[in-house]
Amino acid sequence: MTPRDASDPSNRWTDLDRPPLNAAALRKALVREGGVWSEVHVVQSTGSTNSDLVARAAEGRAAEGAVLVAEEQTAGRGRLDRQWTAPPRSGLFFSVLLCPAEIPVARWGWLPLLTGVAVATGLSRAAGVDTALKWPNDLLVTVGGEERKAGGILAERAADDGVVIGVGLNVTLREKELPVPTAGSLALAGAANTDRDPLLRAVLRSLEKWYRRWRTAGGDPAASGLQETYAAGCATLGRTVRAELPGDRSIIGEAVAVDGDGRLVLATADGVQEPVGAGDIVHLRGV
């Protein structure tokens, strides 16, 4: 039998630069008495970890702190139902179930922003790479002096009292594998470490820390330090942006703040400060 080239995309499991995750070691490191993470499952391939975990929660088969990780997602989704694709074992594709029942639902909108802070903090320590946050849910890295999207976050309601938060992060994606020229990866950004096991542990431990802090503060983004930390790491603030809103409406202005409800505040040319709670944000150049 002739060995198949590991660079062949059809040869799914022989890329020596992309070893599989160690599920047993992840469970041992993350699941502990009194901790947030109650279970860690790793599957070889699935359509979407978010869809799977939302379904499990609806059927009563997942408790708070459930973590579902996929080596490959075939139907991963971003915001606005955009597709997220990447080669097997080239990134971290996972979802978690959180149930902050005692926190007012109005403050649950901070959870994707909290996750962004946690991912950026964890990667800074474990990968040695700076990750900036683009409001509301993109993770940016710098490749060749240019900002590129390396990951994204998607939050969805689950059952009556939960939220499933999904994270997709390109770790070892190579230039020729990029789905679009504006995409990036930790490897392309010069990360000191691209071993997915310690990266995932660091991200989930960081998420646990921030989630506990936020819940202890009753979901208050200011008291928990979340609002200030998010603003410090947000690449959108201080820039001129275009907000593409539902109903084919758009606003151009300077992003000046993230308010207490997690909305992006734009200062427009006519002197109005307008909060944006949902929409696509485009960073404009030369404006």
C-alpha cells in the first residue's frame, strides 16, 4: 500500500502536525468537584457542536458545565447563519452549556462578550499571541501587519434556563487552507504554542474564572470588571465603523464605548450617540 500524503485534504487523520485531542486528559484536568465544567466530550466529527448541545439540553441530557468538542465540524455556524469550515484538527471547535439562572436575562447578552475576553486572556498566556476582539463576537490576530479573523463566538438559548456558547478558533490553519483572504490562524500570527490540548485547557479555565466573577457580581459587567476589560481589548473602539443593521439600514460613526447592556455606542457625524445592539460591524479604513 502506498502511503498517502498528509497534505492531501482527503487524508483526514494522518497530518502529524495535527495530533488528536486527548479526551481523557482534558476531562481529568477540567472536571473537578465544585468546578463549572461537569463533563467534557470529544467527538471526531459533527455538523455543529452548538446544534448538538442545544438539542441535548432540550432533551434534558446535558447539565450546566457540559463541554462538547469536535475535531471537525461539517456545518459549523457563525452569526447570521454564516458557515464556518476548517480542516479536521486544525482548530478548536467547541460549545459549552451555561445556566446562570439567578442572573437577570437582560444581562445574559454579556455572555458572548465575556467568552471573548476569556478566550483572548487564555490564548495570551498559553499561545503567546495577542488576540483582539471585534464587537460583538470576532477574534482577531495580526498576520503580516494586517488584522485577520481567527475565530468567532456564537451564543444560543438552550431549553428554558440555559445558553450554549460556541467557539470556533483557527489554530494551525495554513495560508493555502484559508477560506477567505481575511481569515487567519494562531500559527500564521506566530503563536509560540499551537498544541490544542493546553490551549483548550487554558481557554476553558479562563472562561470558568470570568463566568464565576460575573455571576458573583450578579451579572453586573462593571462590578465584575468585565466591561472595562472588554473595552481594553476591543479593536473596534476608537475606529470609524459601519454598522449594518436589520432592515437594510446602516450607520457610520466612531465606536466610542460599549455600554452597560453590551451595546456598541456609535458617535455619528451629526452629533448623535447611537447604541447598536445587533448588526454587522465593518471596520472602515481611510474614513
